[in-house]
Amino acid sequence: MTCLKYSVSYRQALTWWLRPQASSLVVADFKMPITSSILSWVLGGLALTGTTHAQFNGVATTYGPPDGESPQGGNCALMTWLDFAPRFHAALNDKQWSSGVHCGRCVLVTCTDPRCTSREYVLGQVTDRCPECAHGDLDMSLPMFHKITGYNTDRLTIHWDFVDCPVSGGVQVCAKSGSSKHWLYIQASNAVNGVASMNINGAPAPIFSSAYYFMSQALGVELANTVVSMTSHGGDTIDVKVQLEADKCTQIPQQFAKGS
């Protein structure tokens, strides 16, 4: 840990995460020791910004088949997802849903319930919504729930946070099926810390509250000439011209800086 230099305030913020039993991080079915390099990836630049980073407490529940399932059917309606997401995904509670703006982001979760037989830190992707869940709650795929708690069902207390996703390459810009110059819905994926807002062809694009799409208000532009401005949850903005195709994702060279 000597190679990591955190501010005093951030050391205090990390106290919970770095307690002695925090010896490993689970990504899908792979266990990695928590080293300085892993912490740098997961925690990104949070300490460097000097800002307060929220962490959440809630109740974990589980849904879906024993081996997980495709995230495509979730309320986020993701067009692409991370490799581990079919087995390790979560539905965000209604209070924090915020019209789906957190879809595609990654969460790092551990159990705080004394009944839990596991204290693993498990990484999952937000792919769905849990309307009946209270603030702080996560409803998880069974493989993720079991890895975190050691149980196959129950209601158990957890602690979690949004963290950077282990993405490869640039952000993907996806045009919904049926999109054209007359009607365009865009979804961003493969973003290290998610996309919080978007402008399309020079105009603000409100988010579609029932699924994770930004709705173009500036129509009449051919898909191949679409200009997108995306701002991440970390505050970075990417401006890019994208040759879109309906029902396809186009990967751009740019990626957001780390730091959820």
C-alpha cells in the first residue's frame, strides 16, 4: 500500500473498505488479491478530486435463475454489457433509479450481515430496476448474491458503492432499433463510469425514463453524421461525430477518465 498516496479525508473514507477482512475482490468467478493496482482501478481518482464520495447501506435480495441470465431483458434494456454481467448483475432500487441514469455502471458490494458466510467484495453491473426496493437496496442475480452472502435466498444487509468498470477500449454509442434521422434514441455503453447526460446534434437529449436511452430532440440529421456530447458521472465530457446504424453499437476511440 506504500505506493498509494491518499489525502487524509480519503483515508477516512476508505476505512470501511480496507478493514482487515478485505483480502480479495471477486470479478465474476475470478478472485484477485486487493493490491495497490487493483485499488487504483476500483477506486480510480476519487481521492485525487478531494470530493466526498457516497457509499450506501441497504438490503440484498436475489432474483432470476441459478446461473444468471442475459441482462438484455432488464429494465435498462442494455444493448451491450460487460462479460461478467450475465452472472453478476444487479437491479437498482427505485429511489436511486433516477430515470435509469445509472444503468451500465458497476457496483462493488460486500455483506455486512452477521449471518453471512462470505465477506467477498464482488463486482457487478447495474442492468435492471427494483421498484419495490428501498433506498440502498440491491436485488441481485443469484450467482452474485451467493458469492457475496453465501446464501441462495434471504434478506441480508450489504454495503456498496459505484466504482469504475473494467472496460476495454473506447465508449460504445448505440442507436436503438428503428432509429433514423426522423427518430433517434441513443444508449452509451462500455463507459468506465457511465454516462450521466448527453447532447445529440447540438441539443440536450432527455433520458427515456423506462429504459436507458437518450432521446434526440434535434432531428433531420443522417445517422452517419450524428454528433454526440456525453458527460460521465465523473464529470468528463466527450464530443464526437459518430457514424451510427440502427440497432448497432459503434465503438469510438475515446474513453472517460477513471474516477466514479
